Amino acid sequence: MRTLIHSTFGEASDVLEVAERLIPEPSAGEVRVRTVLSPIHNHDLWTIRGTYGFKPDLPALAGTEALGVVDAVGEGVDQLHIGQRVATGGTFGVWSEYFVAKASGLVPVPDSVDDETAAQMISMPFSALSLLEYLDVQPGEWIVQNTANGAVGKLIVQFAAARGVNVLGLVRRDAGVDELGALGIRDVVSTESPDWRERAAEILGDAAPRAAVDSVGGSAAGDLLSLLGEGGTLVSFGAMGSDKLELSSGDLIFKQATVKGFWGSKVSQWMDADKRAALFGELVERIGSGEVAMPAGEVFEFTDARAAASASDQPGRTGKILLRF
């Protein structure tokens, strides 16, 4: 089979290459999947750079989420069958024509969900839904987030709305407000505008956010903290701008704020099995019904992965870049 590997750490657009490997055989409790589509996530690119929390041995495989078709089952697997569509959001090395995964880590895909949606159904949506659980914000309360026009930002708004939670979104460009407005997402402010704080105050009225989600770092984290209500929680979700947080000690002290980090893979590991199952059920139901939309971006053949990685890094992109196998 053909698979994508990198022999050095660096930009995916520079180091990814196609290699030949033996088709793997599933062991007991495992399933072999023929890959159909796989999205390119930021954490995939960070792993290839060698800057993520998980650093693989070289030469390394890549990719963590995929849609595929069950091709073979190992001993003891009776909940999945050959020919069944399945998705995974936490199996390393899925950028291959075939991969092996634990049967318990695969999610059957309903017929109502198309391939391009199913390929990105687990990782980002489950992170967004898990983050809402982690924040413990109640119906009628507010969350404020930056990178509101990012993949997770859009999902948080949709899942929050379904739960009756309000979201104030911050974007770095005025065009981002119009972009989200075209998708029906309101309550968005551009920090490019000098009066953005006044606009945010107009949207919030007498309310103050109970939680804030920062995906940028640097001074952008401090901007979120300044909007947070007393006793609120600032969650560091990503570091697109800086790996350091610039926070006002006055805001921390006088707001009695809490600052936490969120890593979806760890939170999922610690999560109670019943809670995880309930969240997956909510996820599949809302996506399958169309209540939560997940538009796909351009689809590249996996042999053109370097160009796909470059496209994934382009600002203003709408929808996930997908690799076809």
C-alpha cells in the first residue's frame, strides 16, 4: 500500500512524501480500514513540525482522523462488519491507503451523513462538544471566543446554540464578520475595528461571559480575560499567534478568574465512558439532522499532500481541506 510519511520534522508542504508499506493485518479486537477521506487538522501539521504534545519517532506516519470502509476484522470483533463505513478521530497514521485501529475506537457512520461530512465528524466536533461540557456553561449564559471563524469556533457556536448558550465571537479581520454573517452566525466583533470593545459591550448588554476560549495566545488572551465576568474561566485551546499568554494581573486578581488548558485527547481519555457515549450520540444526531453544518473545503488526492498542506495553511479558507485515498 501507499502511505504518507516524513523523515524529518518540518513544514508538511516540504517534508511529506509517499512511501510503500506492507498492508497491515488486524490483531484481536482490531479492524483494518480502507481509507476514503481524511481532513488536515492544525494538530496534524504541528505534529509533522515536531511542535505538538505528541512527537512520533522518525520516519513517521501522519494523520489522525479519517472516514473509511471496514476491510478486515480481527478475532473477537463482532460489532463491525466488512463493507461498513466507519470514522475515527484518534488513530495516528491514517494518511495511508489502509490503517488498523481498535474496533472500540471506530464510530459507525449513519447513511444520512455524506462522506465529506463523515470524514471530519469526530475530531473537531467532539472537541467542540467536549469543550462545552468542560466549560460547564448553562443555558442563557455567555461564552466569548476568538478565532470565531475557525473550524472549532463555528462548531462551538452551533452546538452552543442548540444548548441555549450564547456566544460572543471575536475575529481579527472585518471581513470575518461578514463571512460568519453569511453563515447565519451573529454576535461577532472584529478586533481590527478601533471601537470593538464598545461593540462587544453592546452585544453583551448587562451580561458578562462565564467562560472564554483562547486559540491565539499573546495579547488576544488578555483581550478575552478583560471581557470575562467575575469568577469566570479562561481556557487556552490553541496558540495560533503565540505560545505565551499576556494577561493582566489586575483582571486575574479582581475578577478572581481561573486559567486552564484544554487538550481534547486528554479530556477524552479522562471522560467517563457513559458521558463520552452520550456526547457522541448528540454529535451524530445534530450533524445527521443538519442542525450542525460542516462544509468541506477543497479535496486533494493524497499523493498531492504537500499542496494540500499549503492550502490548509491559507488564511480565510472556508471548510476543511480533505485528502482522498
